[in-house]
Amino acid sequence: MRAMLGVLLTANFLAVYGDPGLGIHPVDIMGDDGLQGDWRGIMAHKNAAGLISVLTIFYYVFDAAKIPIWIRGGVIAGAAFFLFNSASKTSLAVGVVALFLGLLFTRYKHAFRVRVLTILLGMLGMGAILQSVYANQLQWTLNDPGAFTGRTVIWQAMWAYHRDNPLLGSGFGSFWNIGPNSPIYHYGRGWVFNVTQAHNGYLDLLVQIGPIGLALVIFAVAINPLLRLLGSPQTEGQSGALIAATLVFCLGHNLTETTLFDRDSIGQVFLMLTLASLWTLTRSSADTSRDLLAWANRQDVDAPALKRFSLSQRS
């Protein structure tokens, strides 16, 4: 994967400097002049180029000690430069956060798992409280057609469809690009007819497979892998840091783009590769998810002594 990413980065630069008409966005045929001048290389869109640039940085920052430092440094600098010129805001913002968390994970130890899980649960609780306190401001932002570069207009149409179809959704792959019967034609308006995704992977799945399907997806690609990542001693160090950074990035990227379970999109492919790497790395572990949630089951407890104490208490 590292070699492929390095070759792809080189090809992207060759396209930009060798054939600017291909490597740099011209005026968008759908009228989005904001894309003009953004680098895309050989990729179809600058957001895909930004995404692959971030993943290239991760693969050369983490778990790459065998590669000469001058090669690593050159690739990282080149990918960062390409990311900046792609003007992919989502990839840049989420990539910085994921990189920071990956660097933190290099210091992670299996013994910290209960404390880390407690902190994460506390952060979720704090987020729920803040969402409740600032609900009105959040609602105003989501109702602003200019917020998130127009994405809220798409989200409003999709949320309207979800309200009318709250349980099952349209069916997987049946909201966009199925001809005149595509639901977006009945709920969207104007330029929204020209888009082919919600620019939010979770909302896209919600309107297609419903809340139960979305919950299953989130458990499969986020909750269960996180428990396995934190609960296994094999994930300590650089390998775990690469998995953590890529996992956070792929999941966070779907807040304003759609790649989650979107067929063979780059983000989905790398998410599946990351989960496969996680399972391969931890396959010799016991049931780490159950161990992580067993708050009272500490390894430093003397099991025979505890059993003797229990028997003495009964007698």
C-alpha cells in the first residue's frame, strides 16, 4: 500500500505539471466555479485527491521505520503540499485531528484501556449536553443555505425524506442515480438535482437503510473496532497508531463527504483495509471487546485467592 501511494502521489504531480488541463480543475460544468484551480492530479475530483494525500501522510508517518528517513520526509512533504493545493477542507481539518490522535496513540498502553474508555464516554456525554444547550444555534446553522458550502440544502432534502420514511429508507443504493424515480427529485430543488451524494455518509445511509441499518453499520465499523483497538495489547505502538489515525480519519471524513459503504470509493476501500489490518493484528487475542467492558475484571487480581476468599465468606 505504501508503494502504491507513493506511485500515485508521483502520478498526481506529473498530471499537475505535465498536463494542467487534466491535473487542475477547470471551470466546473455544473457551475461550481469554486473548484477552478484546485489540484486533483489523476483523480476525478479534488476531494478524492485530498483524501488520498492524507492517507499517504499517515502511511509514511506511522509504522514506516524501515524506509529511509529522506524518502519518508520527501513523500510526507509532497503529500502535504498536494493536500494544501487541492483545497480539500474536510481532508485537511479531519486529517490534522486524526494525525494528532495517531501520534498520541503511539504512547498508548493496554493498561490504560478503562481510563481511555471512561474519557471517551465522558466526551460523548459532554457533546450531548452541548448539543442540547446550543440546539437553537445549531438549528439556525443547518437551516442556512450558505453553511458548509451549501451542503445544508442537500441535508434538508434528505431529512425531509427520512421524516416521511422513518424506518426502512429507500433501500441500499436506491436514493441517487436510479433515473426519474430517484427520491432526490421529489425532495430536492434547483442545483441539488445535479449532486449524487449527501456529502454526509451517515445521512446517506440513514435515508437508504434506515436507523436500524445505520446503527448496525456504526457498530461494525466504529464501536466494535474501537473496543478491539483499545482492548488488545497487540495494537500498542506504531501499527496501532496507523490503524487509529486511518480509522478516525475515514469516519470523520464522512461528516461532510460520503464514502462510508459507498461501493468502491477510496475512503471505503481504505476503511475496509484498516479493519482487516486490525483484525489480523489482534486475531490471537481473546474476546477483547468483552474484556474491555469487564470493568471489574482486572488482570492484577489473584484469581485463586479471590476464590478462596469467596468460599470463606460463604462458610
